[in-house]
Amino acid sequence: MFAPLFAFILLMLSAAVQAASTSTVETPALGSVYEMSVAGPIDSAVARYLKDGLEKADRDRAQMVVITLDTPGGLLDATRDIVQSILNTPVPVVVYVSPRGARATSAGVFLMMAADVAAMSPETHLGAAHPVAVGVSGSTGSSVMEAKASSDAAAFIRALAQEKGRNAAWAEMAVRESVSLTADEAYQQQVVDVVAEDETDLFAQIEGGQVDKNGWTYDLNPVLAPRTTLAMSPTMKFLHVLANPNLSYLLLLIGVYALLYEFVSPGIGWGGVTGVVCLVLVYFSLQVLPLNAAGLAILITGLILMSMDHAVGGHGLLMTGGAVAFGAGSFLLYDRADPSLRISLSLIVGCLAAAVGFSLIVLKSAWGTRRIKPAVGREALVGKTAETREGGQVFVEGQLWTAEGYGPFRPGEKVSIVGVEGNKLIIEKL
């Protein structure tokens, strides 16, 4: 039943890889300006998008790349990949926090420090770059590990700021003390190079400027240069959406409960198909989210306990324990040190109520259906009373059946049917 499903998934993944490796943007004229945009958390999909864009800009000999940024932060590993791409490309890179009201916090600060030109719109802010532990772990991490991660990130951002001639002291404070600045404050403290109303104003301010990078000097003349927009491919957008912790959480719950429903009420397989598809999508999302293994185990344990309450006759005890485990596991599922990686509290409460309701209504009904004795066929005879006849036969429901059991049995004796083996009834004395 699942062979066609897995074949379909493999086909879609192959198409996704092909789409990710093929650019739909036509080759621009020499000296053009590449424009890219990042909105939302920094994850592996964003890192791949920016890396591919910077490589294409290099191949096409673009004049510079402008990355419009609005991010609450994200994964440090993905951030390091982006920073390396920015530092190693020979094309000047401008990182512009825009539009008004946007932010470059946490991981976004590292991108700003790595940029050849760091720019901000009015009424934007940056800062709060304390590192978040990523990867599968059982907890946020010990104080020793956090101190090591903080020192490592502080040295990393200090080196970036010093190389680009920016305020290295403030950059280190952003990591160690999670301080933040407005656009005007960042400009006054030499954290950013330009405060621009919009892209037109940005280009006008950097027109005629120069960037020294990797031993070369580049002239910036973006005002009259042709522009090429490189959008994120549908595949990368899909992976970026899957990196949303709230969506991943919902898919996980749907997948687990779909498989549980398939288990207690086997039928045409829709529960199994839905569960497998959802869990495959969750697998992809967990590649870019800081999963807490203990939280995942507690969450799944809670779901199983709630679903099994009716099967074992727990009278609400397993349901209560499962609900508590469900809530605890939901809070611990992802590292909560970074607000952008937290599951919404209202979503957790709503899903808990839905899970309890699903267990009380759907699974209770399914378990009850499994307990109903067959009304027709040979299995329906189990538990009924029969009368023994000559030749090892019994008479029940108007029919003669071959029977065996622990005897001896006399003709005309009342016996109970305790089982069925093929066309033979298993009997015992009343």
C-alpha cells in the first residue's frame, strides 16, 4: 500500500533537487545589481538560497549583491554558512535591514557585521545576538557549554566587525549581553555604514564609493546599473515554511494521531498514508530546527497514553498523565532560548484540547468497535450454548457442527462454545 506513496515522495524529492540546482533567472548584463530578500528565521533553506545567489552573482560578474533583511534570528550553523559565503565571494555584498519596522536580531547581527556595506532603514533595529544551542539535545545546555558557545560567538562577531572597520566592542556586547540599537544609534556608534529611507536612497548614498575586499578594490555605481531580482525557488520556500516550529509541531501531532487511528481502526489506509506523509515532512523540518530529543519522547509518550486509556480501562488515569506529558513535551520540543523557535502557547493549549477531544471521542469509539463481538459467521458462535450429539457433533443455531474439547461429553449435554478452529468448534462443559 505504501510503495506508491514512497515512490511519489522520491519523485518529488528528485524534482526538488533538480529545481534547487536550476536557476530561472536569465543571465544579467555585466555590472548589474543582484537583489535578494530574506524575511523570517535564518535556517538551512535560507543559507542555501543566499549561497546559490552569491555564487550566481560571481559567475555573472555582477557589480554587487543587495540582501534585504528582516529576521528575528535563527540557527548559528546556518548563519556561519551564510557569513562564509559573504566573506568569500568576490562580489561586494550590501545587507540592508528593511522595510521600516524590520529587525536584524540574533543571527541577523552576524550577517550585518559580515556585510561589505551595512545599511538600515529608519525605525528598524538590530542586536540581541546571544547564541542559541542547536541540534538534538536533551536540554538547553549546561552553564559551561553556554559559556563556551557565548565566547565562541563573541570572538566570531568581534573578528567580523574588526575586519569591516565597525564597532567591535558593541558587537561583542550584543552577543554577551544581548544589547540592541535603533538604526540612528547604530549609525552614530559606527555599527552600520548607512541609514537610508529606501533602496533608491541607499544606492544614491553609496554611489561612487569603493569596497576593499580580499585584496581587491571594487567601485560601487548602482544608481544606473541594471537590476536582477533573484527570488527564492519554490523548493527553498517550501523548506523554509517547514522550518516554522508551529507548523512542524502541527504536522507531528497529525502524523502521530493518524498512525494511532490506523492502528486501532484498520481500514482503507487513509490514516496510515496521512501519518507517513506528515512525519516525512516533519523529518525535513527537523533538519533545520533545534529539536530537543527528551521533549519529543515525552510528547509522543503523552499522545500514546491518552490514546491507550480506553484500551486498558484506565478510567481517566492514563488520560490525565498523558495530558500532562503532552503539555510538558510541547514546551520542551524545541530549544526555547530563542523566541523565534518557540511554539505558540495558544497553539499548545489548543492542540492539547484537540488531542484530549480526539482521544475521548474518536479513539474511544474505535476501541469500542474493536470490542464488539461478531454478529454473523462462525466467530459469532463463541460464547453461546450448544447441545452435544452423537459422533462428536454439537447442535447450535439450528446447525450441526463438529466439535472437540476436554470430555467426555454425553449426547444431549449442554456445553459452552469457547472458540473456533476452521470448521471445528471448541467446547467445554458449562
